[in-house]
Amino acid sequence: MRHKESHRMEHLGWLRAAVLGANDGMISTASLLVGIAAAQASHNSMLLTGFASLVAGSMSMATGEYVSVASQADTEKAAIRQETAELAHDGEAEHRELAAIYMQRGLDQDLARRVATQLMAHDALGAHTRDELGIHASTQARPLQAALASALSFAVGAAMPLAITAFTPARLLVAVLVAATLAGLACLGALAAKTGGAPALPAAIRVTCWSALAMGSTIAIGSLFKVGI
């Protein structure tokens, strides 16, 4: 029977952006809403604020993620171009460099040289990209994918506290919004951890504690400025 293994490394690019976007959308919008609720803002003002937070936050996440990951992608491409030129200019030196990498990983000198020879004969650039530069296809930067994942996930995360605000009576809004947001963030943290193959409970506790601190801070600030708009 063939031995099959399932790893989660191929999910890292979109998973990181999606989890960051959903967490940010949920906690930033909920914190903003409970803050202005504590300041006794009107229901219409809260809905407008929540919707503006959803739209602006989604665009901000997409822009920031695209710029960040595009910079990473540019750096990777520049390194690959440099490696291509070095292979064309002095292949023998690159062979020694690759063999030295394998020796550092535990191969003896003769075996390291033979492995380097065979890998470079098959795909010299691929071998150096992977083993010298540390660039793998599964984790290579994809700016557009990261930007779309961030924008969509932020919108989904922000939609939950906005929907709660729309349908919850004013006297119960802060309590319901805080409880639902913390529960949602705990589930999201656990789900992200399970998807990535990590323990769920520490992730859920971590995101819940920081989110409670964020919402508590905005409630305290809103309570100081009762504007009633």
C-alpha cells in the first residue's frame, strides 16, 4: 500500500489572509459599534457606521495585503532572476554551493555532490530556488489571491456584528453584540487552527482574550463621550 500524507502548507497563503481579514472585520466592526452604542448613538447612526466600516475596511485590507504580498513577490522574482544569471555565468560554482547545502543537512561530501549533480541535471533553477533560496511553489507569494481573500473575509466578518445591530433591541445591543462576537471569534480561531493542523483551544482562547480587551476599551471610551447622535 502507498503511504499517503496530508499536510496543510499549501493552505498557508490564502488561509493567513482569510483568517486575518475575518478576524479584523468582526472585531473592528463590533468594537466600533459597541463603542458608539455606549456613547448612546442612534440606531441609524450605528448602522451607517457599521456599513462604512465594512466597505472601508474591506478595501483597506485588500490594498494593504496586495501591496505587502506584491513586495514579497517582487523580492522572490528578483532573487530567481539573480539565481538564473548565476547559473548561466558559473554553473560549477553553483554546483558546489548546492552540494555544500546538502552537506550541511547531513549528507557526506560524495553523496552531496552526486545529489547536486542529478538535481541540477533535472532542474537546476528549481533545485536552487527551493534549496538555496527557500522559495517553494506551495508558499510562493500570490498578491491577487491574498488581496481578494482579505477583502471578502473582512466583509464576511464585519457582516455579522452589522446584522446583529440591525435586528437587536437597543437595550440588549451591547450585551448581545459582545457575546456573539466573542463566540464567533472563538469559533473562527478554532476553525483556522484546525484547518492549519494546529491545536484549536489555544487559538480560540488567544483570539477571545484579545477581542474582549479591544471591545472593553471602546466601550469605556464611548461611555466617556455620550453624544446621542
